[in-house]
Amino acid sequence: MRFILSLLILLVMDQASKIWIINNFEVGQSVYIIDNLFSLTLVHNVGAAFGILQGKSWLFIIAALLVVGFLSFYNLKYTPKAYIQYACGIIAGGSIGNLIDRVLYGSVIDFFSVVWWPVFNIADMGIVCGSIVLLIYFLFFDGGDKTCELN
């Protein structure tokens, strides 16, 4: 249940923010929130982070489906700790959010712009934050922890 809840919350936040930005900004338009540091800037990203693999939407669609499928299977087959369920949910929600963009628009809608970083969105934040939680857990805390229950 935590997996589904966090997935849905992240997905709704992501898609609602993208609908708002599309309806209120032109592509390339920027509004600074913090001068010369942070802005809202509408960008259509046809690649991945840092503009890599541009024009390979099919690859990202397949990857998103595999990620969501694996995380769903993992959370159905096992009952991981609550924070792992939440982490998996926000990764899956972010993956679905960007998948929806690729299918509907042919690109991902990005709009958070920090001067030294590529433009990103709420789905990207969910994927990164959830992945960091999983990475820390599996690197430092999973060593033989058998608190997951097989369903």
C-alpha cells in the first residue's frame, strides 16, 4: 500500500506541475525565483539527463516499463521496510510521469532550472531521491537483513 500511495502522490504532483507549466509558459520562457540561481524554465527534453541519448524515446519507454515492472514485482513479492516501499513508489511514480510525457508530447517536460545543473522536474527528483535511498540501504544496511517477508 505504501508503494502505491507514494507512486500516486508523486505522479499526481508531477503531472499537475507539468500541466501548470505548459499552460502558463512558452517553451524557453524563464521566471527567476532566486535571481541568477533558480528559475522556472519550460524545456522539452527529448533525451535523458545532460541531453544524452536524444531522440531515443523508445529506449526510455522500455526502460521505464522495466523499472516499474520490477519495482511492482519486488513490492508485491516481498514486504520491504516502509521507507523502501516509499522509495520504490517514488521511483516508479517518477518513471511513469516521464513515460506519460514521452508518449503524449514526444519529450519530457522539464522546468526547474538551477544555473549549474540541467533542467529537471518533479519526476526526476523522485527518481533520484528514491534511488539514493535504495543505494544507501543496499550498500550499508542490507547485509543479511531478513526483515522482508515473502508473500
